[in-house]
Amino acid sequence: DQEDFIDVDFLLQEGRVVDAQLVGGVDSNNGLFGLISLSMRNFDLTDFPSSFSDMFGEIYRKEAFHGAGQQLNVHISPGSHVTSSNVRFLEPDIFKTHYDRWILDVEYSDRDRKYRDFDEERTRNTLEIGRQITTELNLYVGLEQQDIRVSDRDSGDVLPPALANQEVQTELSGVLLNLRYRDLDRRINPSDGLHMKWDNSIYTAELGGNTEFAKTHLFYDWYKPIGGEEPGGDPASSFHLRLGAGYATAFGESESIPYTERFFLGGYKTLRGFNYRGVGPNEGEHSLGGESILNMSLEYRLPLYSTTRPGTFDKV
């Protein structure tokens, strides 16, 4: 009833919250691969369907496992070099405070990878409790347990000492302290902003492991667009600066870092233009890995093709 104000009604309709993907491809790190994935946003772990026979229909109609703001991701990926699976449950707001949130992140993964010199089977379980410091910055503490099995070591050549001496089965149990900062214009194919991860872990026999060491690894990605980008327009060209630094040290009864936990360089995720783990130091044709790492790359990114993300005006 005031002349300087008007009444505005917002009519909201929830968008797509269930994504299923079937993907296949090849890349320089993993060879041929397939991917079957299911992602459910606004998930509710306690909202069970009325019956098993009606489960899929009720999930599709958002009548089951829906409405609590949680997230569930399930991924299965068979491949020629790597076969993996992953299940992750995320509760982004344990106490429903909406601001300055407490976060629960639980994940299980397993991965079988065929390297040139050996085969590695790895299972990993993590439980993390996070605290939202700002909308961009989160701090996590948690527990991690890993089982690593090494098999089919190449017997016809001289192996790196760390690989030759590693136990057939290595158990890692430790505590985590991780920091996450994300301020990007888009989650997929960003062109502006900053993303940083700082992962710290201490593995000790006191928690059930059979090797003891501490490891820290910093990842830094900075994106800067060149020229302006109109809303709804094609992505802008951009620079991408990537930095990485890490250090690991053994303590207690352990004298060195297991080969499978050492740092390696090479491949599109760490240093483009080199084969996966193709950067030295090497012993013959075998990569030795390292107990410390420092790498940097600078890219100029020029979009060749763009498409509009379904349900949005955003082009990627």
C-alpha cells in the first residue's frame, strides 16, 4: 500500500536434479574407458520409496530419496588401463544453519590400474567433517583408510628400488586436514577465477596401517579471460596458470615413502606434452617418482566449439 513499493511474486520450479550418463572415450592418461554415472542432487537418504517395485518411478517423480539438499554420486568406469568405481555421499549442511555450515563427506572408491611395470589395486575409504569459513573457503578434517596391492611386477628388468622393495599389500590409515577454495565463473571449463586445494595427511601405525609417513600437496589453478564475454555468449579465450607443490617424509619405523605414494609428473593433469608419469627422474625407462614435487604450466585456452548447457543460458 505504499506508492514507492511494488509487490513481486517469485514462482519457482525445481530443475533437473537426477543425471545419468553413459560415456566412452580415450585419453592419454587412462587409455580406452567407459563411464556409467548417476548423480542425485537434493537427495534425502531417509526418504525411502513406498516399495521396491515403485522405487524408480518415485525417484523419477521426486517422491523418494528427494528433498533434503544432500548429494549422492555413483560412478562405474571400466577401461583398458584403469577400472574404477566410486560412491560418494555429501551432506552440505548437517545442522541446517544455511550459513557457516558444517559438512559431512563420505566416500568409497576402488581402482585397478595396469602400469607398464606392475599392476595396482587400491581401495580407499574417507570420512570428512568440513566447516564453511566463507562461501568460497572450506576446511575439512577426517580419517582415511587405504589398501594398496601390487602385483605382476616386471621380473625381466631392473625395477626402481622403491617398487622392488614395496610390500605386496600396503595398508594406510591416517588423519586428514584439507583446505578448499573455489571462486570460478563455472564448474565445467572455467575461464575466470581461482581454485586451490591443499591436502595434508599423516599415516600412522597407531591407526592400523603398516607404514608411517606424512604428506602435503598444494594444487593451484588461476584463470584469466582475455576480452569480455557477453551474458549467454560464447566462452572467452583465457589464460590458465597451474601450480603444484608437494612434500612427503617417512617417520617412525618406516624409512622411505612407498613407491605407489610417491609424486609423479607427466600427463594432461599435471604437465601437458609429456606421457603419463613420463617426467624424470628415471632409472632406465622406469620412473622413480619423488618425495617432493614442484611443477608449473601456463596455457592459452582458445575455444573452438561451444554448446549451451541444458536448462541454462550458459555456454561451455
